[in-house]
Amino acid sequence: MSVELDVFVGNTTIMDEEVYQFWLDGYTVNDAVKVRMEGGVLEECEASAEVLRSDTMDQYRTFQMCERLLHSPAKLANQLLFQIPPHRQTMLIERYYTFDGVFVREVLGKKLSKGTKKDLDDVSAKTGVTLKSCRRQFDNFKRVFKVVEELKGPLVENIRQHFLLSDKLARDYAAIVFFANNRFETGKKKLHYLTFQDFAFCAGQLISNWTVGALDNMLEDMDVDLEKEFLQDLKELKILITDKDLLDQHKSLVCTALRGKTKAFNEMEANFKNLSRGLVNIAAKLTNTKDVRDFFIDLVEKTFVLPMRLPCRSDKWTAGDMRLYLTHYTNSAHILDTFKHQVVWDRYMGVIKSCILKMYHD
Amino acid sequence: MPGKLKAKIVAGRHLPVMDRASDLTDAFVEVKFGNTTFKTDVYPKSLNPQWNSEWFKFEVDDEDLQDEPLQITVLDHDTYSANDAIGKVYIDIDPLLSSEAATVISGWFPIYDTIHGIRGEINVLVKVDLFNDLNRFRQSSCGVKFFCTTSIPRCYRAALVHGFVEELVVNEDPEYQWIDRIRTPRASNEARQRLISLMSGELQRKIGLKVLEMGGNAVVGYLQCFDLEGESGLVVRAIGTACTLDKLIPGTVLNECMCVCVCVCCCSLILSGMGSGISVGKEAGPLKTLLRQQAQSALEQREFPFFTLTCFPPGFLVHIGGVVSARSVKLLDRIHNPDEPETRDAWWEEIRQEIKSHAKALGCHAVVGYSESTTICEEVCILSASGTAAMLNPRFMREGCLDAGGSDQRLSRCGFCHIPYDEFNMPFPAQLTYCYHCRRQKVPDVLFTTIDLPAEAAVTGKGCLIQARLCRTKKKAQGEVNATAISNLLPFMEYELHTQLMNKLKLRCMNALFGLRIQISVGENMLLGLASATGVYLSALPAPGGIQIAGKTPSDLSYDQHISTMQKRINDTIVMNKELYNIHPPECIEEVVGSPIPDRQRSRLFRSTSESSDELSELDLSHGKKDAFVLEIDDTDAVEDIQSLLTDAPMPAGFYSCNTEVMPGIYNWTSGLQMFTSVRVYRLNNANLTNQGLNKIFTDLCENLLKSLYFKLRSMIPCCLCHLNFTVAVPEEELIQVRRHTPKNTSPILSIFPRNILNEEQLQFSMELCGESTSSNNQPTAKASERCSPLPEVRSRSLRSTRSLPCGAPVTVVKMTPLSFLPMTRIVKYLGIINMFFIRETTSLREEGGVSGFLHSFIAEVFAMVRAHVAALGGNAVVSYSMKECVFMENPNKNQAQCLINVSGDAVIFVRESDQEAIPPLITSGQTSTTGADGTT
């Protein structure tokens, strides 16, 4: 005797959040049943494995049928097929679009193309996230990317409205879209210590300060691309390192301000020119797409981040030191008489400062 | 006289992509009624077309208005080839024809295609202008209201109950017409859907005419069924109870249920239709005769004094005799004139006569809770009818004497338990006792009924679902031989089901069954019987005796040992069940009254109270006594019985189940309500199974299904499964094997559809789990209220989005329930009957997730379409919902499957009774009568 058909349908769609998570995580029905059995649901309700299996199958089917709707969450609210209470709808959408930090770290900044999708089995093997789940997450990224690509207005808001996501999740997606669009390199070994949240924060800073939408969000274009004019203006900052007087003047201003305030003063003084060169060079090169891609590597390699993280150095800068240094570094430039690019400088350094501070950790 | 039907096509949304090149669709709509068709313009290149058409006007006879559905077809325009159909919507405009129901149909309807399922939605507006019709010879019956509800609808009062109406129409089944060989499956399915829609329209109109003739204005307990007879045709038949209903002014609703005092008494009898000889009890007490004479004069004019109601206005029901049922086996290929209804009419006439005579034999002049059903296997068809023989108060059937409600019925409070037949001339052996309530009149020891537990009945403890399951093998045969074999088996099956029910009832220490429904289905080589009912302990009836086990030949010691362990297990179970269902009947009464109680009864009572203490002496005491319920286990059947008795798994804590509308003994309901449908099909691998083996399998299946339900609903504890409705079918070894292989040694497919439409309610207990109950109780209520808020946050967000998203009005939440009411709410308006028939077919079964995936989405689609229709009528719930038919056929080899579903119910508008007290009035009265009963004893 075998079960040919086993179906359970409720007028209000019944869903088990635990099983939903298993489904999202790409567990097969058998695996999910196994985990659930170990979880002790059985003892609770005196059910048999058969019952558990039938329930899991039912739930999986329901989720599969809902998946189509979840691809365009706005449909979920006005579709007629499933009667799902609004708070459940929100949960379904939010969970469906939630991604694994380890996974997103692997594809962040990569082109969301078929080629990348083909390599997902490697990603799966590396991260331990099931291939099914990887695909779902990847497709989510791609879907969001495609939809917002053509839209005007603020990126985060667009994502939030179209995919009905929470603010936090919408921001994360904005970061993913932004990274994918600009193809920022994040996979290099030196960047491995950075988490997705570090990058997401930086993306947020870049989006709200360096894009076209940053100045006027009703503007025709969208804030996925960095503002061309601004990048052009950044070249002007070169004067800070090319003009010897200006460089010395800047150094002395910063050193005066810092003296006695930090243990790492000597280090700061010694490295000032290197660091300043590094920072300004990054700014000057951003007109090249290739250099935009390397933005984060450059930040780590050429400026503070890497040298300061060397563990063997006793006089390592603390985060506080770094903050102090960057504040004075930025502010001192204003006092320089011959430096005329104050607005661009502030717009540049504001973002750089917060990015560096975010990335400045172990 | 004509009416004018107006339809307007507003917009579509979520349409499927029909043009692969552009990923868009050029959609237009055809609106068809009768032979007239209108078209909208093509709305090019959009998945969310805005047609905003003019009003399409159809001038038609009201006869057509009743018969025909409005047919809306959405198509994709194609310049070079034929236009592709996207899907259809059938709208039944009957609700618009009654002045009191809906005035306009407006809303989003799922566009349905029999091959692809739901493909987008369409917004439609429909109105009807009716001109007054004074023609006496008209063929239409506009204005007669139909209700599926088997009680007097909540916002009406029964002025007059006229009685039984029935009708039957036959047509050729499009699936079996020659043209079906050349047309597409889609065309064939649509022809079938349309035909059934037409036929049920016609049926309703004809029944309506009969009602008008009788002077009524409504049909209550309307039950419509389809018989897919195959070659010989397609039958649509319906029965109902004609009534004259008065609309109640809001506010008087409460009184309706309060002044109730009739109680029920029944006897245990199943009269099987297969020629069991029964003598009619002619004599009766003087009072009884008087009543009967009155009633007879009122009922005699009627051919069949049958009522499809299961719940009655106060004072309507006087006595109950017991369950009457009749079955008859017919051969479909022997119908001389298959296209005419005469033969079937004659069949049913025959069965109804039999029921009527059975009722007479029980001294009753009416049958209540009446229903009819069929089961078809190849050319053999079993027609069954069952009901509860009863004495009714004649006042309800005569005109003009209805006003005084049930006030004088109060007198009969103590006399309600009378047996309606004569004590010395009983139609069957039964043990009579004096009523435990009034001590003056005789009551039987057990009673079985097909009706709901009357609200006023005094109940001890809680009720529970009791099921008897039976499987019998039968030789494969053809034609007459087959029919004879089946008719020979039927009485035995009925008897065994009855015995099982009785055993299980006693095991639970209960003495009455309500809502009894026995279903017998035929397969090629087996018969299945499934009886479900809700057991209760009626305070007015004697306590049930225990179950004794006896061996016929107590030869050796180990055998005795075996018996005594069995006995011990049974006794333990009884004690446990007493606790579980909270049955603690008052025990002291006997000694006080003493004299009128025969010795037999007293000893039995004594025994049943002492059971818990000492099993061994118990065995000795009762051994060989006449009245004891003795199971002799030498008998193989009995072994089986005991097995099935003890294998019934107990319900997990916090769950209650019943198949009646309300759960006896539980009074605190919340409005958290969930209706669901579950279908299971099993394939039997082993071709040579014995009766016992089959029984075991069948029982396990049912038990597993229940277990599954409990598990799924575990988060809703405490919860009660109400109106649990099991349906079993043994699909013929159909199509699949028979057509393609030789039927030699094919595995019999025991496909069982325990389709339970059931309903789950949260409840709160006053006694146990006080702390917990509040929390578990609040949660679902909150959920429900959220569900009802029309504009949730999520949706408002989507409305703001910058891209022009297809956002219409938010989806209305529509509740569905098989109950006739929604707890904690008040029904303010009945909008009309919902009666829909759908066919779904697939040729890509595997791609759609196999049979389960296919059926899962189909059922979900059916729900969606019912909800959409109700919402379009302006309603927010379906009550008395039932899925009457669910026929599933598959052919995995060809990757094909087909399913037919028929659903019905009443669309209503309800309002939350937030300001009123938490307990529904009906149940309050039940509770008070319980306490009252305790007080008098």
C-alpha cells in the first residue's frame, strides 16, 4: 500500500515558519523531516514520521506555488489564489529575500550574469550553503538588480517599494545592486577580513554622497552610478600632494593639532606624506572605471588600513587614533589658503573617513 | 417577461504572456449570454489591460436568467492565426434575481482555464433590471431564495415549513458524445462545465416553481448532487425543504434560540433497505394519537413528509424515532430511455417510499435530516437515502398558527424523551427505561440520529467523533451478477457498521449519536463502508453498560487469561474515556425513585458504576446476563471488532472533534476559524487481501489522516475540529488500466478520498489551563482582526510605488466554513447560493508536481474562485460550505490527470459581535438547560 496522493489545503493558507526556513535553506524533504524529527516535534504531538513527512511535503508544495508570487511581492498582496494574512505575507517576503552573509560575500561586486550563476556550485561547496539556496539568493539579487536598473529616483526607496522589504534589507540590496553595477572588487585576499555589512555600510555612504541622486533625488538618472562631474573634480585635489608647500603646510597643521593627543603621534608624523599621497591618488584616479573597481583594495593597500593593522606593531593605531587623525587631516585642509576645492574635499573625505573607520578592524 | 442584464468589463491584471516575442498580450473579452455575444476592443500589448468597456446589454427572459450563466471569455488577439483563449469566467447571476440578495456583482474574478488553471484576473460589473412579472403560468421562479444551510437561516424566521421538494434533470454527458473524439480536451471540459451550470440553473428554477406552487418563498437545506453515470448520462438532482421565511428585524435574533425546550430521544435502529421485515406499531397512547392525527392531516397532503433540515426552529421537533435508511442497487445500462428523467425519478420514488414506510414503522410521520446520495462503479449504481424518523409539531405546517413560537412547548420539557412508537409493540428489540430527566415516560437505551444535537438537549460531558470503518471484498463481476453480489453484501455491512458504532459508543461511555452519516462506496472488487457520527452522553438516557468479552469455549487457561487481559484493557479504556470526555452522570437517582425501573436496568446501572473498581468480579457478575453487551471472541468478527475498538488512537490533548455543527459540551468559542480540505489516495499493492487485512488498512488510513490533521493544527491548540466530513471513494480501476492493459492481475487501487472538509475553531476552556487559554485565545483573535482590516500596511506601500503597478482594490478576506454560522459574529445578510462546478485537466502531470501538486493547486484555485465570487457579491464569508464532489482520475503513463470539483455554500455578510457577550446565544441556551437538568435531579 502506498500513498498516491496526499493534499491538505486551507482556506487561509497554513504555513509553518520552521519548515519555510528549511525550504529556503534548500533542504530536501527528507533532510527537513530528519531535522524536524531531531527537533522533537514528534514527542510534542505524538505524531509519526509518516505524518511529519506528509506535513513537510504539503508545506513544500505550498511554498513552491507561492514562489512565483514572491518574485514580484506586490502581487502577493492582490493575488487571489492564496489567502494569507498580511503579517504572514510580510514574513514570507522578508525571509525569501533574506540572504546568507557568507554567500553574498562571495558574489559581491561580481557581474550578475549566467557565468557567475554557473560557478555557484563552487560557492556552495565553499560556503556550505546549499546550491538550491545559493541559486535562490543569486536570482533574488539579479531580479532586484533588473527591476531597479531602469527606475528613476532613490535606490533604497525603489527597492523597498517594489519588493516590499524592510528598510534594513532594502539597504542591503541597494548595496548589492550598487556593487554589482560598479563591479567593485571584493574578492581579493586582502579584503577577506571585511564582512558584507562593512561593504554595505560603505555602499550606503557612496550612494548617498557620490552619486547623481545624492544631490537631487528627483533627477532623471538613478543613483546606481557615481557622478561623473564629481569624479572629474576630484582630479583637482592632486594639488595637495603635487604642491610641496601645500603638503608641508598641511602636515604641520595636522601635527600641531595632534601633538600630545595620542600615543601614536610619532607614527602619524612619520607616515603623513605616504598616507596623504595614497588618499589623494585614489581620488585622482577614480575617473577610470578600472580604478573604481579597485577602490576598496586601494583603500586597504595604499592608505591606512593595511599598515595600521599589522599585529606586530606595538604602537598600532586604535580606532580612536584613526578617527582623530582623519578628522584633523580633513579639517586642516580648510585652513590652507591656496587650497580652493573645499566642497569637493569635504564630499570626498566625508565618505572616505566613514569608510575607513568602518573597515578599520580586525 | 424579459429582464435586462448588463455587464461591463473594466480591466484585467496579471494576465499570462501570450506573445513570446514581446512578452506581452493583446487581450480582448467576449461576453456571452444565451446566444448573444459582445466583444470589447483589443487592448494591445499589456498584461494589465484597461478595457473600461461600455455596458453590454442583454434582453432576455427571466427563465433564461435563471438557467444560463454569464460567460466571459478572455482571448489574445492574433492577426494571422486564430485567437488564443486565455480563460473563462462563469458568473451565476441568480443572486441578482432576488430582491433581498445582492444588487450588483462587481469585483475581480480569476480567469480560469481548464488546462492551465487560473491565469490572471478580470474586473467585471454585472447588474440586472427585472420587470415585474404577473404571468401566472410563468416558467421562471425568480425571487425564491435558496440556502444550503440545513437550519433556518440566522436572519430569518420560519413562518411555515412546507416540506420536501425534489427535482432531477438528465442530459447526455458531453464527455461521452461522439464529438468528443475530435474536439480538444479544453473544449470538452468547457462543454461539460457549461452544461452542468445550465442544468443546475434549470434545476433551481424548477424547484423554485414547485416552492411557489406550495406557497413558499425559500428552499432551505438545498442539496444538489451530480451523478456522472458515464455512458447513460449525467444526472443533476436536488432536494430541499420548502419554507416560507420572514425576515427578522435585527435584534429579535436572540429570542429565536432562547425559548427552546424540545429534547430529543431516539432509539437505535438502522433499518437497512434490503428487505428487513418490520411490523408497524399501530397502537399508541391517547395523547400521542391525538398529536399524530393532527400531524397526519397536515402531512398527508404531502407525498413525502421529508425535511432536509438538521436543526430546527424551537418547538418543531417533538419526538425522534431513529435512523431510517434505504439503499437500492441499480444497473445503469438497463435504463430504457437514458435521456429522460423518468427512470431515475422512479428509482428515487421507490426509495423514498421505503423510507416513508420505515418511518411509519417507527410510529413517526416525518423524516428529518434527510439526505440522498449515490455511488457509481461502472454500470452499478447504489442509491441511498437516510434520515431520522421523527414526530413534528404540526403547527409549523399549517398556515396562520405559528406566532406562539415554542412557548407552550415548555410543557413537554419532561415528556420529550417519549418513544414515538408503542412500548408493547416495538418494531425492533430495544430496552426501554424511564426518562432520567422526568421519570415518567419511556426512553430507549441508545439513540442514533442524522440530525444535529438540538441546542437545548441536556448533555453530560463532552462529545466526540465516532467512526466505524469497514471493508469487504467482493468478486469481480459484471452486470446483474455484480449487482446481486452487492445487494447481498449491503445488509451485512450495515449491520457490522452498526455494531462497530455501538461498541465504540459504549467504549466512550456515551449513549447517543448525532449527525450519523453512513457512506458505502463500491469498487470493482471491494465495498467500503464509513460511518461517522458525534457521540454524546444525553442526560435523559440511561448510562450505557460496559462491554463484556466472553469466550465460547473457555477450555484452557491461557485462553482465559487472554480474555481477561482484553477485558481489562477495555475497562481501562472506558474509565479513561470517562475522564477524557468529562462524563460523570449523576448516580444517585435510581435509589430515590426505585419502583418504575425494571430490575434489569438497575443492575446494569449498578454495574456500570462499579466498573472502575474491580474487573475480575465484574466479569463474573455480568457474565451471561442478557443485557450486557457481550462480545464473543470465538467469533472472528468479534476479534476484529475488539481490535478496531482498541486501535482507535486517542486524540492529543487540546483537540476535540465532531462532525456536527457545534461540539457538545464546549461553549466558549473564539472567532479564529480555519476551514480546510484534505484529500488522500492510496494504492493497494497487494491484490489478494482478506477482509481483515483490508479493514486494518482502511482503519489505519483514517486514523493516520486524523493524526495528520492534529499535527498540522497543533499550533492552534486548544482547538476543535467541527463538521468533520469524511468521504471515501474507490475509484474504479478506471481508464488507466482497463483501457490499456488487460485487467489481469492489476493491482487494485484502493483510492480513498477521506476528503474532510472540516473546520477548526479555537476555544477557550473555563476549567483547565486558565492561564494559557487567554493567551492562546487572544492570539488568533488578533490574527483574525488583522485579516479583516482592509488596508494592511504592506499593501499601502505597494500602492505608492512609482511604477504603475497593477493595484486594484485590496483583496477582501473571505471566510469559508461548513458551519451554518460564524462564532462570535452575526450574519446580517444572505447574498445567495454559491454552486460551482470546475474541471481541471493536465497533460503535464509531472511538471505540475505530480498528482499531489496538481490537486493541491486545483483545490487552492477552487477556493480562490469561490472567494472571488463571494467578494464580488459584496459578501465576506461562505457558510454551510461543502465540497460535494471531488472526482479524481489520473493516467501517469500518459502524464495526464483530470479532476472535477463541485462546491456549494451560502454567501453572507457577517459583522463581528464585539460588543455582545462572548458566547453565541444558541450555545448559551444549551448550557442553561444542562445546568437546569442538573438542578432537577
